Amino acid sequence: MRYAALFLLALGVRAQTQLLDLSLPQRQMPAYVRERLTPEDRVLFDKLMRVGLESAWAVVTVEGYPNCFINELTPLKPDQRMVGRARTIRYLPNRKDLRARLYAASPQLNYKSAEEAQPGDVLVFDAGGETRSAVSGGVTTTRFLVRGGAGLVVDGAMRDVLELAAMHLPVYMRRGQAAAVSPIQMSVDYQVPVRIGGVTVVPGDILVGETHGILVIPAEIAHKVADKGLDHDEQEDFQRQLLLQGESIYGVYPLNEANRKRFEEYQKRRQLR
Amino acid sequence: MRYAALFLLALGVRAQTQLLDLSLPQRQMPAYVRERLTPEDRVLFDKLMRVGLESAWAVVTVEGYPNCFINELTPLKPDQRMVGRARTIRYLPNRKDLRARLYAASPQLNYKSAEEAQPGDVLVFDAGGETRSAVSGGVTTTRFLVRGGAGLVVDGAMRDVLELAAMHLPVYMRRGQAAAVSPIQMSVDYQVPVRIGGVTVVPGDILVGETHGILVIPAEIAHKVADKGLDHDEQEDFQRQLLLQGESIYGVYPLNEANRKRFEEYQKRRQLR
Amino acid sequence: MRYAALFLLALGVRAQTQLLDLSLPQRQMPAYVRERLTPEDRVLFDKLMRVGLESAWAVVTVEGYPNCFINELTPLKPDQRMVGRARTIRYLPNRKDLRARLYAASPQLNYKSAEEAQPGDVLVFDAGGETRSAVSGGVTTTRFLVRGGAGLVVDGAMRDVLELAAMHLPVYMRRGQAAAVSPIQMSVDYQVPVRIGGVTVVPGDILVGETHGILVIPAEIAHKVADKGLDHDEQEDFQRQLLLQGESIYGVYPLNEANRKRFEEYQKRRQLR
Amino acid sequence: MRYAALFLLALGVRAQTQLLDLSLPQRQMPAYVRERLTPEDRVLFDKLMRVGLESAWAVVTVEGYPNCFINELTPLKPDQRMVGRARTIRYLPNRKDLRARLYAASPQLNYKSAEEAQPGDVLVFDAGGETRSAVSGGVTTTRFLVRGGAGLVVDGAMRDVLELAAMHLPVYMRRGQAAAVSPIQMSVDYQVPVRIGGVTVVPGDILVGETHGILVIPAEIAHKVADKGLDHDEQEDFQRQLLLQGESIYGVYPLNEANRKRFEEYQKRRQLR
Amino acid sequence: MRYAALFLLALGVRAQTQLLDLSLPQRQMPAYVRERLTPEDRVLFDKLMRVGLESAWAVVTVEGYPNCFINELTPLKPDQRMVGRARTIRYLPNRKDLRARLYAASPQLNYKSAEEAQPGDVLVFDAGGETRSAVSGGVTTTRFLVRGGAGLVVDGAMRDVLELAAMHLPVYMRRGQAAAVSPIQMSVDYQVPVRIGGVTVVPGDILVGETHGILVIPAEIAHKVADKGLDHDEQEDFQRQLLLQGESIYGVYPLNEANRKRFEEYQKRRQLR
Amino acid sequence: MRYAALFLLALGVRAQTQLLDLSLPQRQMPAYVRERLTPEDRVLFDKLMRVGLESAWAVVTVEGYPNCFINELTPLKPDQRMVGRARTIRYLPNRKDLRARLYAASPQLNYKSAEEAQPGDVLVFDAGGETRSAVSGGVTTTRFLVRGGAGLVVDGAMRDVLELAAMHLPVYMRRGQAAAVSPIQMSVDYQVPVRIGGVTVVPGDILVGETHGILVIPAEIAHKVADKGLDHDEQEDFQRQLLLQGESIYGVYPLNEANRKRFEEYQKRRQLR
């Protein structure tokens, strides 16, 4: 994620200014969330706002989780990064008797999840891909936003899409929909493992979303993923710099022996700065 | 379901023998299941082996369950009726940490469900439509069969399809698959409400399967569905008889006043027999 | 379609009896339809019961109709040929005001089409591929059958699939469904051009159905299609015979000069018989 | 739709400026259409430019039209609202004889519909989802624009996408396509009920489009939908305000007794202003 | 595959005759192919006609080929096993200049592949899933049959489906189609690696097809797969026998220590016979 | 593509300023590519940057290539035109033995193609629509960019989507993906004809991409397509002008005799300027 500066550096030398679009997206945790995080989360989330998604993916995969990237949902606003902790809700096709039983015992789970959300939470709705009816909408999401909500991930549809677009909140879904949850669907489970775009999401997972998808990171390895991912980014920045100077891809990616030494020197110089 | 005889009767009068294919499927509960049912279940299941699926559907819908028919799965052997009680299992995409936790606490749920099955049970596997890996296979199903299992409903895939085809057991699934459950999927929940082909199935539901799909009946209304459905079948038999005698559809379907009287007389005659 | 005999002939010479499955399907118009056809239709339909579907397709295409084969629907009973004349009905998603207006003016169109059907008619239901609700069912189809109906083609779903399977009536559809037409759909148009599996069907078209699909033939060219198609079949029978005698595909398919002469002699011998 | 101001108000108090993206889309009827509307339409369309789509959806549904929202098409330019009156055209797969007959009797229907369009009309093309060929393009749409056209809704594809994007005209379609209508498709019906993304559209319906879809409103209830929808928006604005002040979702959404009284006072204060 | 006898044995003891459908499919290589195989192939193919597909799959996977099962195609005749060696052909959407160039250099590849086929070959057509046009048909396949062809695998469509069904030849495809290959497609590559239903097939691979799919076995490991698969079948037969005698699945599948000893004794007894 | 100026002209007369959105996209070849093209390519590519895609499509179709437009991929950045020459790579599902053989003989083909790219090349990846794994990413594309690469067309997925978005490089793909090419896919063929979104692309083809798709032009006809297409654009500009002055579509599109004369005069006046 540091490559913007590197690009400028390289391009300064070579004046290939056309190679670069300057409007590189900025990735910052919104203050209304960041200020309310625990110190530990703030450190973690800050790193995850910067890490390259592909670098992080590589670490998650090496740790034994090869099926960790959701790319079947569409971001409502593409130039945002989402970082947050999964709070899950599961929906099923509506069924009168079960609905009566569940809703007698607890509020609808989009209400409950918004009300109980902690700063930095991402609500994860597993609606089985159903888009003929929405699982939640703008008013409930306003409550979630006030609670410090950091994003929505919906394997299904949301209402009030204009209102969601006006909030500073990343939203991933299959489609928008004006129709309410009833009479097509109902919420049935809260904080259980769910299926989103072919990937299992467990409550407490750390989610990192970008334009092209959402990386699902088991909480136990989140710090490792952030640190190793950032290390890997540094190496890729170096490789990119060599390529922008006109070197061949062979020997640079992956690094051959000679270039690895150059990289180690580059790292030392950077650490001195 | 009684229309076979009626057809013959009507056709005897009119000699339109070509209208009828005599190989009408027989719908009988297999003895290895039927003998082990409770007396109450035996009465209920016998009725549900005979009732017209559309008549039963009408009752379930009128009772407030309009989304009760699964037609997205394919029967392995089309000329069988399945009647049984749902025992549900839910699968998710594989995930190392969750799998380790769940499988430490309990056997894989296809094993557990086969072992705990009661006579007349139908195993209902919600695999989210995944067909790149099978949820269960022939050996485990043999155990289920010996326990008195009455059918399999799989929103996903099964292995050992030849072996399943050789069993006297209705099987509904998306596709067959030789690949085992690992490393694509894992079982996560047992006896919870699940989603099958767009319909919610609750543990204990009564399932009635035919060539073209599976009717999901909440247990509370199963007797009413069977009885009212059979009544409705009787009326349709009468209507069909009138049509085979050459009467117009108007006045017969639905019955007009005059034909309703004829139907009531027909019912009386039948009850005298 | 004459190749069965040719196969036997050829195989008698070479004793490769394993090449042939003797249960070749018989293609005959059912008597209850055939006896009630006009003499002209009887001649046409008899030819179309025998013609090779691919030979007929070639003629239809050469006549300027390249998009004439529907292969997206599934036959309920695969070993039947359907020949008949299209009577079309168009469905739309249900809409209260339009339904009230249309149904006040005319009966539902599955009733009306069954009642008005002529011997040899095929009902063609354009339901836009909707399979969550059926356009018609067994009772109405019984009336259609008594009227001399020759087949059903449904870009959607039918109810009462068991009953339909017991009738001597070819049925093509996407899926079966127990749910009635209401409240999902309504019939809106009768005897208008419709879209079935990506092909336009015009009222009065001649339809020829087989296991793998339905050929749509504009009525004006139906006799030409039947005659030229049967001629083409004869040539393919000859080619097949040469191949079964072990000749190379080159020179036989298509016929080279020498083999074309042999074919002309073969034709003469056949005409003498 | 008034919530932008409310957000600012609430946020002024609480200084949570990050919750809000100020670039809220403006929803105004373009002058070239608005000035040419009848006075009655101008009143109606102005209201429908402002009403919340979900509020309006709720009224349409309560009035007996639950299947009234099209969310399967993609808007070419997402930040526009479309309000207009449906003028429908139906397409079928090309067929030589039918095309010759229809095109001898009338111009192609994209021409005819553009030429006959009234100010505020939306052309609604039912192409059955076909995207291998476009139903119309930029030149014809230029004529439509000059006539006061208010939008395009295409269950299929359009050509000249760049040119359409440069017009001040909302366009909904499945995909763009460079290929012309021939030889894949042909127009067959004008001003008949059509199927668009699973919803029936009747000529004369009032359409309200947003980023996430199009609400289809029967003309008879359009004024009621606008008025009741705006009322509902006012209540949701109040609820949103309470939530932005930090109140719990319970009691606010839906309003409990106490909050309903507060809302009535809020309404009185607003009416005094 | 030996379980039929075991079933009978077990059921003789327990008289649960209803558990078994006696019409178990027979799996034999047709004589017209078998007699013309090399002795080595005959041994291999005979084993592969008997091995359990799931047992074979397990060996292929352990050898490092986890993506080896094609389950997206439909068998034309479900109760056949196919064993043979892949001969591949690749198709692309038609393109005038490329077609002219390729067809000037070589015959169409369905001709060429039929003509050059060796006994036991399976033609594998990669048509990219295209079903609007067929890659080959009955006449060409007759030549292939005479050459000793053992099956067809088509990621696309075939013509002359009735004729194919009458041949003793397993056929897997997406759909049937009457339309010829032109003008939609053309053959471009012969004996190159292809993609079939998501699986790579390399020329010379050994294919084993069943009702539910096709196992793709690299030639180098085919003997190992056959032998280890048959061993595994033997163990599963034993496990199945224990289950049919009423033992619990736990301890039997997988075998615990005690049951493993019983299995070793069972193996010894079998080898003595 | 010249219509922007025409619009302004017409609108100056009629003051319908609202008809036009002034932010018309500019279509210019980036200098880092343009400067390195051969003079001949520079002339051709400059024309193709300006030609209307639909006008060009018409010429390609008339020349005998009706299936030449790819509209199934999504542009990463919609307001860019891509012009370049196809360099193709074909991927298949991973397979251990084939991968070992291929990768021993040559580098992975995304490397090789980036390294060998000539200025103005477009890399065309046929991944069969696979989106669970990416064929290439940002570092390799950086090398391609430095080599003068002009675009990416991927029937599959790319990694490093943020980085690609920051490059001045049009990218078309199905979806983004963080997962690397292994272990799902492998590159197998270089510079062979491939299938992209249902269209055949041959190495050396000239590709012209816009928001709504990519036109594939055989190299032999590229100059003719550019020239005739620009001529056709001129006529459409004139037609558009007439329509903006309020004339009827009839007589203008297509031009009747009188308007054709006006067009010829218009052309003369333009040539004098």
C-alpha cells in the first residue's frame, strides 16, 4: 500500500508521469470508529487499513486457510477500505411457526445486532443470496453507525441504498432492494458461523474489505497477518521500483540472489531513515 | 392418487385405451421402514403415501405456509414416493479452526445422524448447493438404512451414487460427486432449521417427495394435510371422470352448482360401497 | 429414422451385434389423435413422426429460419416423439389490476386453450421460465387430452406431474411444481407469438419434439421440410451403411463422386422394391 | 429524502461530522422534461422525485401489489432518479416470416415509440434478457430525448452507451452491446403489458428509479403513493434524528407510545414553520 | 463394486429383502471394444470396469490430483460404465479467417478424430459449454464406433441423439441439439489439453465414467489406481457387511483396532477361496 | 465520437442546455504508449481512439465477422477507451503433471507475455471464466506497463485491483480476486486463438474497448474498419443534428432522398473548412 510514494519516486526519475493516476485512494479508519476502539484494536486496525490485500491473503493461506476471500459481493462505494470484526446473523426463507417462536423470544436480529454492536464491528448477514427482499435498511443502520459500526457484509440485499451511500460506512451486498424482509425472509441465528459468498465467516473474525472483495482473517492470526503482510508489501514495493526502472521481470519477481541482496540494503537504508 | 382406477373405468366405457399408460407407479412405504414405525406414524405415513401432492400442497398453503415445495433437487430414482420425518444437518465451507473445534466435540454429523436416526427419518443435508464435494456416501447410508431410514434430501451432492441407486431409498440431490467432503466442506450444525432449495426445513417436519419435488409439512398440521388432501383428491377424481366422459371444463373445474350435487351423490354411493 | 433396419442388415453381415441396442424407440402418432386429424394433417404428421430431426432442422434452416430448435426444456418421458400444431398462451408475473381486468373478460387461458383445442394441437405456455408456480395441471390437461391434444410445451412448470406421466402425452417443461399459478403468475395473451427457450413460436407452427428438443417449423414450409428431410434421411442411411461396412469417413460423408453414384444406384434398387 | 438536513442538524449538535458524506445526490426533474409536463403530472412527478423509494414501496405493497420492484437491471449513471410514465415495447427472437409481416405493417417499434413519446415518458423494452443484440441506440434515443423522454428501462441491451451516458437521461439495462437488433431480435408488440426483471409493467404505469432499482406504480394509486410515502419519510426522519442523538432502536423503530407523542409534537412544530 | 453379492449374503441372513433392488447394473466392456484392445489395456480396462469410482477417486487424489472428477455433464444412458483413453478436440466460436485457414490444412477434427481413433478411445470435445450448436453427430460417430470407440465426452452438445442412444456407446454431454456445428462453432485444436466441466483432460488420460460423472486418471498412475481402488473396495464391502449385520457406524467406518483384525481374517478367508 | 461538438452547436441554437452533460469522456491514447508505436500503428490507433464503437462494429460485421463484440467483462475504470493488439494466453485448471512439464519448459506465461510485450499490446487471458483464483497481478503488470502495454482483457480474475486501478491502463475482467493463480489454475498456451466472453480472439487482432465492451477486429481489416467507421460517424452526427433541430426520425434515420442530399452538402461544407 506504500507504492504510491514509490511510484512518484520512480517516475520522478523517469518522467513517465502518464503511468500514474494521482487520485490514489486514501485508506483511513473513520475517526468516529477509530477513537472508540480499544488500544489493541486500534493498532491492529491501523495496520490492516494499510496492508496490501494480496499480501495479507498470502499469510492467511499459508496459515492454513486457503478459502478466505469473498469476491462475489459488490461494494456500494468502491474506493473505501473496510476493517472490522464480524458480528453474524443468519436468515432463512420465511416460515410462520418458526418465525412466531423466534420473534417471541428475541427482537429481529438486525435490530439486536445494531443495538449490541461494539465499535469496529461489521454486521455480516447470511441471507443465502436472496435478493427479492432486504435484510435491513437505513434506520437500523443509523443505530449501528452511532454505535461505532464499521461496515456491512450482506449475502443478499439491503434497502435504503441512497441513505447507506450517504453514510461513511463500507457496504458489500449482492444487490439493493426496496422490499422489506417480510414476508420472504426471517432472521434465525445470531453469532453463529455463516456462509458468505462461498466462505465461512465465524463471529469475531477480522474482515478487511477492498474494491474487489473481503479477506476473512481468523482473529488468532490477525496480528501475524498484518505484520507479515506489511513486510511482504515492502518487498513488493522494492520489486515494483526495479521494474519501473526498466529491469526485466526475471530475477526481480521472485528476487534472485543478487536482487535479494539489493533488497536487504534497501531495507537497511529505509530503517535508518 | 386413486385416479388410475377411475381412468380404467372411464376408458372401459369409451375404449380410448391409448390415453392411458398402464405402468402407473405404485406408492408403498417399504416394509423395512413401515413395520418399525409407531402406530400413529404408520397411519399418517400410509395416508401420505397416497395423497396427491398438489392436494396436500393446497392444504399446507391455506394453513399459512405458501413456500413449502422444493423443486430444485433431482430424484435419483424418479418413480418413488418418499414419506418421512426431517433430521437436519448443516454444512459450511471448510475452515480449519472451526472444524478442529467441532470435530473434537462430536463425530462428523453424517455419522451421528445415521447412528441416531429413527425409523421413518429422512436425513436433510443443507450444503448450500455445493456440488464440488459430497456430504456423505454409501457406507454411512447403509447404517442409516439399517436404522430404518426413509430418504435423503441433499442441497448438494452425494457419493457412491450406484450404491445409493441399488438401495430402496429415495434420494434427492443436486448432483452426484465422487469427491469426499474434505477438504471442501464440513458439518457444523445438527437438528437446526435449514435452507433446502429455497425452502426452510425444520427438524421434525414431515416430508413427502415425488418425481417433481418435496412437500415440506410442519408436523402440527400433518394429519390435517393428509385428511383434507385425500378429500380433495376424491373430488378431483370425480371431476376427471366427468372430463373423460367428454364434458366441458367449464362447470366441472371448479364444480358448478349442478355438478356439485352430482359429486355429493357420487360420494354417498362410494361410502355405501 | 429408418436406420434401425439398416443397422440390422449391416450387422447381419458383420455380426457386430453388440453395436446395437435393439430397444429402438418406436415413433407413432397415438390413435386417439391420429384418427381425428384431417386427412391432410394425417399425411403430414405421419411423415413428421418418421423424419430425422436433424434432417428436418437442415431444411428449416436453409429456408431461412436458423433459430428453430428449443433444447432448454426437459421431456417428461424421453422416448416419445411429439408432432402437433402450436396453440400459444403467454403468462406474466401476477398483477392485481391487470388480472382482474383480464379474468373478467375471459376464463383463465389454460382452461380456454384446453376447451378450444383441436385434434393434434400442442399447448405452448410462455411463462418466462418461471418455475416457482405452475401454469396448469392434470385436470385441465385431461380435458385437453379428450379434445385430441398432442403435447405440452412449457417454458415454466406444470403441476400433477405423476398424472401427466400417466397420460400418453409428450410434455416438455423446465421443472415440475406443486404450487398453483396463483399468486405468482397470470395468463395474459392467447394465440400470440411467444418466446420458448430462446425461440419464437407462432400460433399454427408445426412442432416436432424428441428426447433432445423441439423443432419449430413455420406451417408454410412443413410439407417441404417433411419431404426433403425424409430424402436426406435416405442418404444418411446409405452413408451409415457404408461406414458400418468399414469404409473411411472421407469420401462417404459427404459423398464423393464415386459414392454418389453408388447412392443413386441404391436409390433405384430401393424404388424397384 | 429530507434526511440530509436532519443529519446536519443532528450532527451540528454532536459534531460527528465523519458520519456524513456531504455529496448527497440531488433529485430534480430535468427542466426539458418538467416544463412540458401537464400541471397535474408536474405536481405528481415533483413529489415522486423526492419520496423515499422504500416508503413508496410500502404503500404500493399495502395497496395489493407486492411484486413491484425491479432490481435486476443496472443503471448506466447511478446518481440519478428517474420518474416517468411507461411506454412499452416487446421483443422476440428474430423470425423471418413474422418480421416481414410486422415490419410491413408498422415501423420498428423503437422508432415508433420514440416518435410518439409524450413528455415524461419512459420507454420500457422487454427483450427477455437478451444481451447479444441491442434493442435500440443513440440516434433513436436522441429523437426520444427531444420529444421530452424521461428514461429508458431495458430488459436486454442498448447500443451507443457513451452517447447515452452523455445525455441527461436515466437508463437501466442488463448490459451494453455494440451489435444491432438484427439478426437476433425483432420488435413485435407495442403498448402491451411486459415482463421486466420479474415484474409486470403495464403501459401507463408510473416508474420511479433509483440506484438500486425501479418501483412500478399502477397509475391509479400514484398520487396516494406519493403522499403517503412522503408522510412516512417524515416519520423516518424523526426516528433517524432520535437515533443520531444516541437513543436505542427499541422504542424508536417502531415508535413506542412516548415517542409517538414526541413525533406528533415535532410534526406540529414543523407545520408552524 | 462387489457389494451386490455381499448384500445378498447379508440379506439372506436377515431377510431384509426390501433393502435391495435386484436390478444392479452390470459393468462390462462391450466385446467389440474389448477384443481389439492390447493385452495390457484389456487387463487395465477390465479392472477399471469393476472398481468403485469413489475408491479410485481417493487414489487419484492421494497421488496429487485433487481436481479429477467431472460431474457437470449428463450421461445419455445412465446405467453404463465408460472406460477409455482420451483423444481430445478443442472448439472455439466460429471465425471466418481462422476457420478458412484451419480447414484448408486439415479435415474438421470430429472427422479426423473418428478416423484416427484407436480401440478403447474416448473422444473428448471441449466446446466451452456451448449448446446452441452441436460438435458432431450420428454419422461421424458411426465411423468412430466401427473403429472401436468407447465413449464420447462433450462439454457442449451432440446431434442425432436418438441414434447415439441406440449405439452401445456411453455419451456424456450438456444437452442435445439438432443444429450443426456451423455457423456457431469450429474445431481448432487436436490432442491438446482441454477443459471439461472444470477439469483438465490431457490426451492419453484414462477416463472412467459412471452415472454421476467421469473420473480423469493420468495414464502413469492408472494401474495403481485400479489396484489400490479394488483393495479399498474390498474393505468397504467388509464394512458394509458389518453394518448390514446391525453394527454401529462407530468402530466400523473407519475400522477400529478390533474390526481391523476381523477384516484381516476376512481377507485371508477370501484368499483361500 | 465527434458528436460532442455537434451537440453544443445544436444546443446553442435551441438552448436546451439540459440535454447535455458536459463531462464527455476524452479518448486519447496515453503518451507512454503512443510515442513508442510504429508510425503505421500510430495512425491506425489514433483513428480507433475516435471511431464510434457501433460504427466500427457494423464494418466488422459486414466483412463477415458477426460475432466480434465481448460484453460479458467489466471494465475496472469505465471512462477509458482501450486500443491495442492482442497477445493471448490460455489457462486451464491446475494439474500437477502437466504443470511440471510446462513450467520446466518455459516461465509462467503471464511473466513471459509481460516480458515480451510490444508497445500497444493488450494481454488477453482466457481463464475459462474462473474467478476463484487470479491469473496475474500488479507486479507483473508493472513490467507490462513499462514495456508499453495498452490494456488487459481477462476472462477470469486479476489480483492487486487497487494497484491496477492506479495505473493508466484499461482492464477488463469478470471479477477481482486476492487469491494467486496456484493451486487452482496454470497457464498452458501462448499466442494461440482463445475464447473470451463467447468471442474468439486470435493473436494479432486489434481490440477496441469501451465502457460497454470490446470490439475484436481481425488485423487485415483494421484500417478499413477505422476509415469506414469514421465515415459512418460523420453521417450519424448529421442525423443527430437534424433530430436535435426537432425533425422526425422518419426520413432522417435512415436518410431519405431529400435528407441524403442535405447530408452531401453538409459534407462538402465540412471539407471546405
